[in-house]
Amino acid sequence: MYCKYCGEQLFDGQTMCVKCGNKIEEEKVVVDNNAPFSQPAKNVKKGNLKGKSKMLMIVTCAFLGFFGAHNFLMGENKKGIVKIVTSFFGVGVILAIIDLVKIVTDNYICNPDAFI
């Protein structure tokens, strides 16, 4: 399990994140066994910005997103480097617009290990 605020790995039974100090809440999954062919509800985490302010990320992405500044703020260094390189060809702007829409709609999921 990981902290939903900073992404730090947590251990079973841990009630507070050591890195950011936020209280850890247990994620609950509701299952309705009486409904026919029901699937367990999936717990989807939306808007994971590594504990950064949504407004900060919107402003950073809007003005410096084509250089990947918002990616560097969230620790996604590989994505940031790709955006710097692709900004010379105009692709960085398109990727920044896609990220901006995802941040505004709370669909951006920060994954520092992903390439793009």
C-alpha cells in the first residue's frame, strides 16, 4: 500500500505516513453479495498529484507544461525529459494540453516509474 498524499510505501498496520505525516485511512471496498452477478466495487484513486496542490499543478502545467515542469514537480523525471526533447518539435505542447485536461478533471495519476 502507498500513501495517497506523497506516494511513500506503507507497511501493514501503519496509521501515519512517516514521510509526509498524514493520517492513513483504510480503504474500504463494498461488496453486495445479494445482487446477481455483482462484482466487488473497485477502489479507484483519482487525482494523485503526489501531495501537490491542484491549483499549483494547473498553473505550472498551463504555463510551463510543454517543458515538463509539472512532471519534474511530481518526480516524473523521465516524462519531463521527454517533454523537453519533444517541445522542439511541437509535441510537448500537445502532451501538456493532455496533462492539463487530466489534472483539471482529476484523472491524472502520478507514476514516477512510468516512461510516458
